[in-house]
Amino acid sequence: MKNLYILLLVLISSTIGQSQTRSLNKFINNHKVQDNALAISVPGWVLDLVGFGANFVEDQEDEVKELLRLSNKISKVRMLIIDDGAEIKSKNVSNLIKGLQGENFEELITVHSEDTDIRLLIKEKRNAIRNITAFIQSEDTMVLVTLSGNFKFDDLKNLKIWDDAMEELDDAKKLSI
Amino acid sequence: MYTLPILITISINEKMKKFNLVLALLLGIVGMSFGQADAIEKYFSQYQDDENFTVVYISPKMFSMVSKIAPDDMDQDIKEVIKDLKGLRILTTEYNTEAFYKEAKSKINTKEYEVLMTVRDEGTNVEFLVKDTGDIINELLLLVGGDEFVMMSFVGNIDLNKIAKLANSIDIDGMEHLENLGDKKN
């Protein structure tokens, strides 16, 4: 019986692992070895601990509570940051986007100009968001953030970070265009 | 709209002649002006990775999401425009503007797009074209040629009275030409 439980645990873990896409894995693995590159991976159990912290937040801090509760629905966060490093070639970015589209990602926003590239993609399954990936490159800085999990858009809409994100997007567009 | 009928007759062999099998396969392909949508989209796709161009694409899903999270204090007309939009593509450059303007104009099927308004001002040509079904405008196409080349395509159920207001809320080069629509109305 103990072996059956271990087998089930391995199967569940491998399923979670497969939620990370091949295209993203390849892109991150290829570029995390660059100079000035920082690759961060936050596993689900750490996010669960963070989410548990919602129970200790004061009632007035709705925004913080919402964020912490949302972390319960996120299974993994990966980031790749290259600051003051070599620019990622547009061909590599195109290959990443095409790869993601081949894996059922849908492009939400694209802003591309001479020295700025902003992409936001989403993967949905059965009306649930399974992955949100954002890629931002501007001059000598590149940031790739990918969230895997199982949440609804309604879980996000109450977060004020949307206002912040929209402001950042407007600022980026004003710089690039 | 295309309908492509294919009739296939199969006659099996000598022994089966009595039982000639006539297989009629009728394929109906209902296109949404399939050929023309391809031409505009192809034109955008052709230059979307070109370093000389600025490209903006906002998908139908993004508009749907934005309409759900729009703040309560947002202008009601802009909220309604966003709710009804199903896509936005912008292509703009300051290189070889006249050549790209002429090339873009040559791609447009004048049987499907109707010129709504033309503005010429100090060497800049601005053209608004629409594709509609009945009273509903399904696509608004903006072409600008002069100091800059701009090609802008809005897809959805478009209210010209309200879309001019969008120019003030989206700070992207080329959007200011939408204000001419408001001037036309007045």
C-alpha cells in the first residue's frame, strides 16, 4: 500500500511538471547561462505556505489577502531576468512565441518596436487559466515571468496589480512608440 | 462566401457494376470573406517581425478580459467600445512611408471595403475604410501615408460615434487620427 501511495505521488508530481511547457523550458535553459542572467523557480509548496499566511493578515488588508489566497491556486512561478546583458534576438523571441502557440498558448497582447518587445500569452483549459506568461524586453533588460496553476480570471480581477500592470504597459508603450 | 461542391463518383469494379456506388460529397465552405481577411492579416504578418515597424496587437480575448476588469470610473462609451471590440492591429513605420502606403492600398479589396472618409492635410493622407454587414460595421481600417505610415484595423461591432473617444485613452501613434471621425460626426 505504501508503494502505491509513493507511485501516486510520483505520478501527480510528474503531471505538475508537465504543466511547464517545452518551449519555455528550452528558452529558459538556453538563456539562464548568459552573463547577468538570474533564473528563479518557486515551487508550489512555497506558494502554499505563502497562501497560508492569508489567515494572519488583518481584515483591512483585502488586497494582500487576495494576493495570498491566489498563491494557493498557483503551482509554480518561474522567472528569468537578464539585466544589463545581451539582447535576446528577435528570432529567438519569435521561436519562443511560435513554440508556445504550438502548445495552445494564446497571445493576448503584442507590442513590438525598435527596442521594446512586450508579449502576454495565456493558456486555458476547461475555462481555467493554466498558465500566464509575460515577456518584456526593453533596451538591455529582459524579464520573463511564467505562472502555472489553475485559476479563473475572476480570481485576478479584484487585484489592484491590474491597475499597476496597465500603468506599466502604458509607460512601456509611451517609451517605445 | 464560397461554396465548393465536389461530386465524386466511384465505380468499384466489374463485379460490383450492378451496385454502382455513387458517392456524392458536397463540401460547403462558409467563409467570412476568407480571401480578403487573409490579405490584410497577411500584410500585418509580413511585417510584424520587421525591426523597422512598430507593431501592436490586442486579441479578442484581451478585450473581453479588459471589459471585465474595467474600473467603475472609466468612461461608459469607452467601456462599451472595448466590450464590442474583437481585435486591434496597428502597423506603423517612418521608413519608406509612401511606398508602404501604396502597397497597403493595393492589398485592399475595394469591393469589400468602402471608403468612409479621406483627409488630406499638409502632405499627409488619411483614409478611413469600413467593412459592414447591414448597419453593423465589422471592421474599421485606417490608412495613413505621409511623414509616417500607419495601418490600423479594428474588428468587432464598431460604433463610429464612440470609437473616436478611444483615441484619448490609448496613447499610441496613429490613434490621434481617430479624432477625425468625431469631427466628421459633428
